[in-house]
Amino acid sequence: MKQSESVKGARLGHHVDSLMAACLAVMALAVFVNVVLRYGFGTGIAASEELSRLLFVWMVFIGATVAYPRGEHMAFTILLSALRNTRVVRTAMIVVIRVLVIVACSFVAWGAWQQVVVGMGSHSVVMHYPTALLPLPAFLCTTAIGLMALWELVCNKPLKLPHGAELE
């Protein structure tokens, strides 16, 4: 059962990585074509900048959401490394870290949601998409990370730090 869950997780991770790569490819192509048209022919595609901005925002927040369960977010592990011999203090510190992540995600999600509501009534200038699409990935990302941190807190999971500072 565990192996099938990890296989499903790996497939989902692969699909999400492919989605981010597609966003990057479309952004690069749109900007490249726009630069060539602007400098080569004195014209350009007006939607190129808006599309690139929208895709960049979504790509960043999708990446942040995927990075959290992989343990790939920036982490300050010196203090936790120093506490390796004191299991109780280390466990308490991991709880504090997770609670702080949940609180920070709650604040960002609340602010992003307020921006989504404000953006529902306005549209982008060129492409006419609702401007709520810009803060929406911040809301979704912080909600997902907050829920993952809450799940890890409830299940008392160890911190996952793939950069060589594994903790139990």
C-alpha cells in the first residue's frame, strides 16, 4: 500500500513538474516572439506581457506547493542539528516550526483571498481575464501548504530535509 501511494505521488509530481515546464516554455516562447517582433519589425503582441506575468505567478506558486512536501523549501537547520541529542526539545521545536508555518500560511491565504474577492470585479487590460486569477494561486498554495503542515503536525511526522540534514 505504501509503495502504491509513493508511485501515485511520483506520478502526480511528474505531472505537476510537466505543468510548470509547460508554463515556462509558453512564457519563454511568448517573450521571445514578442522581442523579435518588437525589435525586428517594430510591432509586438500586446497579450504577451500579461500572459507571461500570469503564467509566472501560477508557476511560482505551483512550484512552492510541490516543494513543501518534498522538503525543498528554504530551512534553517543549524538549531535543529544542534538539538539532535535532545529528542524532547527537538520534537517541541518541530511542533513550533509547523505551527508557525500554519499561522504564516493562514495570514497569507487570508490576504490573498481578499485580493481574489477584489479582483473578481475587474479584468486585465489586454486579455480581459479576471484579475482574481493573479492572487488565486497564492491563496491555493498557502491553503495547501497550511493543510499539509497541519497534517504533519497531527501525525507527528518528522521534518523532511533532503539536503543532508535528516532528522528523526
